[in-house]
Amino acid sequence: MSAPAPQPARFMVRAEGVHKRFGRLEVLRGIDLAVRPREVMMLIGPSGSGKSTFLRCINHLEKINAGRIWVDGELVGYRQVGSTLYELNEHEQARRRSEIGMVFQRFNLFPHMTALQNVIEAPMLVKRTARAQAVERARQLLERVGLAEKADAYPSQLSGGQQQRVAIARALAMDPKLMLFDEPTSALDPELVGEVLAVMRQLANDGMTMIVVTHEMQFAREVGDRVVFMDGGVVVEEGPPAEVLTNPKQERTRGFLARIL
Amino acid sequence: MGVEVERGATFTVVPVRRYGQAVLAVVVALLVAWLAAAGASSHFVNPRVVSQYLNNPLILGGLANTIFVSIAAMIIGIVLGVIFAVMKMSSNVVLAAVSGFYIWFFRGTPVLVQLIFWFNGVPAVFHELALGVPFTHVVFFSMPMVAFMTPLAASLLGLGLNEGAYMAEIVRGGILAVDEGQVEAAQALGMVSSQTMRRIVLPQAMRVIIPPIGNEFISMLKTSSLASVVTYGELLRRASDIYSSNLFVVELLVVASIWYLALTTVASIGQYYVEKRFARGTSRAERETPWSNLVRNIVRLGR
């Protein structure tokens, strides 16, 4: 097999035949997807459809069993020389991850640090940013997510919505070129969902490339450039939100939308 | 007693009468008084001898040795504990098995046996302590085992290695108690595993590890008295050295006990403050001191 041509960074994310197994359970069964820079892609589908797993494969929190993923033209997790893939060492892997922001369903803020410390920790530790500079940037980011006055609060003193907004600020502090959101509002009380979605909407308007796993169909319709419906480890249907969510072509998409709306 | 429950309405509250408790209290108080009287009237404890030996230089030296050997053995134990905990959690089978064997062996045998083993057993079996290249005749340094295995060395080895086995399980429990999402969040931000361990996992594990370390230290202050059997001059050894010549056996045991109580009391107080320091960020722990509770309750009463 001849060496494939180097990937031009026309796509921020490109996935090709991605397979992922947990033991004998095949969670991803051949995913092909591409996300352009500044695009907002909404991943929807029933639980267990593999959408969160796919998201975690993009920053190599899960190792894929077959296929390849590129982020900004760089292969995820490996260096390709000819037709051989060399697994990246820990430091190379960490550097790639530092360029991809991730927001988790359960926030995962560091509970022993204040909001401000949560935001400055990675820039200082990973990027060697000077403290004063990191603090200044962190205050701007907390301001941007509407939590300037909560800088000195510990996560346990914040509501779920506030914690998730700090988590977004923490991810943005690394100046990522891509943001991954793994069901960012699923663990929130209904009245707190809006404040997190507002921050994400603003981020999308500012031109951030985003992949969002979500069950918020209204939000997906309004903010998404494209909606991808996954089921059983494969992409069933994709297209503009208005099409996929209003006039789905596939029976499975129709069934899913009928159940949740 | 009148208590204002609702605006304008005053009720009299009568607590439940607990007659059984009152009877029990009287019985226990009588028993304690009887014991105290028996102790005070006995001819076996001479309070003047007790107070005379309380600040005896030999006793104070023994006290210092007890503190020293306890702290040193704890440090050895904590260092070994962290190492063996990480080894046991390693994906490397050999490391995990060696750690498992160490923990099984040292927790499964009495520390008194281990102390005697180091002090008497090891010098009897190995006559020389040598540092060289294994399986060759190259030796950089050697000394007679008897010269190396002083009472202090045997005490530190016995107490420290034993403590390490217990600490390994405590540290492992602490690391396991940290949510997996914390590691993922750190990784997603670009931290490598050593940074994640040092900045994210261990500080959170500390909150779980610190209270048992305090208990282990308090326990070590007392367990260190076993070092007396390998003739290490700690508190109990010094007390027994003195009473074997002057025969004030009970008085000197009382002296030693008073010092042990003082040590454990001070350590308990220290533990309270250390635990408070490491409770940072957990619910409202840092703001709910007894004092703030009191203030809040007063404010609430005023309404």
C-alpha cells in the first residue's frame, strides 16, 4: 500500500472508518465525519449510540481500534511514517490534547481549587504561562461567562450551571482550536440549562469550531450548522438542522425525534 | 422555660424525663469515686515519687527518643506507603505482586516479632552488611551486622516497614477515592500523568489520607514502646530501667503513662487543625467552624 497524501487542514476534524470496541461490545462501527473550521456540529442520538465515545476518541481519551482521526491535519494519537503508525508518547499526546478543549457532562472541576485557580492551573502548568498573565486572562474569561464575581468561590459553593460555565472558561484558557462538549447540560436542573447554552451560543457566534453532543433539540436547531444523528455506532443521517430535525429522511431518525420531542 | 415558637405565641416546653439515665449516672459516678478512693488510699502509688520522676532527665530523654523514633518511623512508613501504593496500582504485574507480598507479609505478622527479628534474628543469620555488585565478589563497603543493627536501627526498620504496609493501603484507598473524571479533565487540558498525580489526584487523596495518618501517628506514639524490647532508650525503656533499680514500679509506669497521654493529646489537637486545612473546597466545611455555627444560631434566634 502506498503512503497516503498528507492531509490538508481543510477540515478541523476528519474521521475515517473509526471503530471502537469495549471488550466484545462494538460501540463505533465505522464512523466517517468531517468538521470544517468555525463549524458547529451537533451530535444527537439515543443513549448508547456511541456519540460520547466518538467525542472522546477525538482527543484520544479513548483509543480507537481501527480507522483514523485527524485534528487540524494532525493524526490523533499516532505519527504516520509510510504505512506504519507510531503511537505518540505521553508528552506528544498531552501537547495535542492541550489544543482541544473539552467540557464534560459532570463538569469535573477540580474541587480543591477556586474557580480562578481551576482556570489558571493548566495554562501555568502546561503552557508555562506567567502567573500574572494567566490570572489576567482567567479574569477576562470568567467575565465572559458571567462569573467575574465568583473567581474566589470553590466549585462546591457554585450551582451546576455556574460550575459548567467555569469549566468552559477553564477549557478556553488553553486557547483551543476546537471545543468538544459532552452533554454539557444533561446534569443540570432545567432552570440552569439556559445560562450554559447562552455561553455556548456566544462561543459559536465568535467563530469557535465546536462538536456538541446534546439532547437540547431547540439549541441544536438554532446554533448548529449541521446535525449528525448517530444510532448503533454508525452515522444514520446528517445535514442542516432544519432538514434533519424537521424532515428526517431515515426511519430511525424519525423514530428518535418522535420519542424525545 | 418559655420558648417563642411562633410570632406572639409562647409555649412551655417540657423535655422528656429520663429517669434511667439519672440512675445510671449515679451508679457510674459511685464506681469511679470508689476506684479513685482505692487508688488514693493505696500504698503502692506514691504521688511524691511520681511528681519527682515526671521531669527526671532520663525520662525526658526517653520522651524525646519516643517522639523521634515515632516521627522517623512515620516518615519511613509514609514514603514506603506511597511507593508501594503506586506499585500495587501499577499495570506492571511484577511491581504489583511485589507490593502485594510486602503488604501481606508485614501486616500479617506482629510488629513485636518483626522488631525482635531485626534486632536478634538478622545479625544471627547475616554476619556482615555489605554493599557491592550482586553475584560477584566486588564489595564497595562492608561492616559487621551487629555494629549496624543498633537498637535504633532495629526500631526504625521494624516500626517503619510495618507502618509502610499499613500506609500503602491507606494511600491506595485515598487515590482510589478520587473521581476518575478528575484525571480525564486534567488529561483533556494537556497534563501528563505525573502532573495529574501531583496537582490533581494527590491533593484530593490527601483529604481521605490525612485523618487515618493522624490516627496511625497517635497509634505509633504508643506502639513505639515495643522498641523497649530491643533496648532502645525510649520512654518505657527508661522508666523500666529506673524501676528495676529503685523498685518504684507502679510510680514509674504512671509517669510513663502521663507522658504518653500528653503526647497523644497534643497529637490529637494537631490532627484537628491539619484535617481542617485539607478540607478546603469540600461543601461548606471551611466556613462551618463551631464559632460561625454559634453566631448563625444566635442570629436565627433573634428573628
